[in-house]
Amino acid sequence: MAKDRSPIMKRARSLEVTPQMLGINKKSNRNPKQSRKKEGEYGRQLRAKQSVKFIYGVLEKQFRNTYDRATKMPGKSGENLLKLLELRLDNIVYRMGLASTRAQARQLIGHGHFNVNGRRASIPSMMISPGDEISVRENSRSAKVFDDLPNPIVPTWMTFDVSALKGTVLRIPEREEIDTPVEETLIVELYSK
């Protein structure tokens, strides 16, 4: 499995993404890069794509496959792309507050700490459908990671019960409910060339 091992804060600064967007509670002491060149249209499109890939922790091949699925769905391709990325298991675990970052959520899923509809799930990129129930496995409930979970701000398109450590995806999120600060139309323009 390929991993992006580049420095997170340095990459966040270059893509102009706040560390809090990634679940990291740090503050950068450096000023953002001041470019001498004017950024062109291709540069804006590439930056939008790289920002979304960085926020969701997806590499190029998975991102391209997700984009291809989004173009085949009815509706706007850019919105469909963000909806599909939001419905990944690692993102759902992060949104429920069971992990502090998406990277930690991927690690916990890979270690087999979660059930989806009563069956063990160990693939972070697994697509979750509306009505699916995600819960922490019985053997994993005593793990230190799940002690003293803060009350997360759960989006309206899902529910989460902190005492039972389980949640349900009620519906597919709308674009207004996705807080990713990116113009998805730039990604569509980039891939349509």
C-alpha cells in the first residue's frame, strides 16, 4: 500500500489548507509562500485537486477512480466526487469523532476495530451506503483510543451514539453540508482536458 510521507504542515501551507481542516490542532508560525508569478488557470485547477486529495488522504489512482465513478452518476460530477469521498469508511469514522484525524481513522480501520452492519471491516476506502451502521467491535471497546471520546459535532446526515459507540449514515450528504473549502468545478475542468 502506498503512503504519502511528506511533511503535513509544510504541505498544508503550500496548498493553503488550515491544519484544523485535517484534524490537527497546530498553528503554523510561518507565513504562507508569496509567489512572484501569477498563478494560471491550470495551476488553480491542480491546486484544487491536490487540496482535496490531501484533505481526504487519497492518492492519485484512487482519486481518479473515484472521479470516474462520480462522472457516471447522475448530477454534477464535482458534487458527486465530494459526496463519494465523504462516504468512505475512514471519513465516516473521522466525522463520528472516533478518530482525531483521517489518518488515525485509516489506521484504526486497518487494525480491524470496526464493524459495518455487524461484519468486520478492515478496508478504509470501503464505500458506506445510507442505512449502514458503523460500530466499534466488542473486543476493541476497551482500547485506550476509545476512552473519553469528546462529544463530536456530527453532521446532520448521520447519527452517532457515544455510549454505544455506534452510528448510522442516514442519507447521502448534500454539497452545502460538506465543509471542504474547494471549488469542485476546477477539478472537473482539469480532468475534462
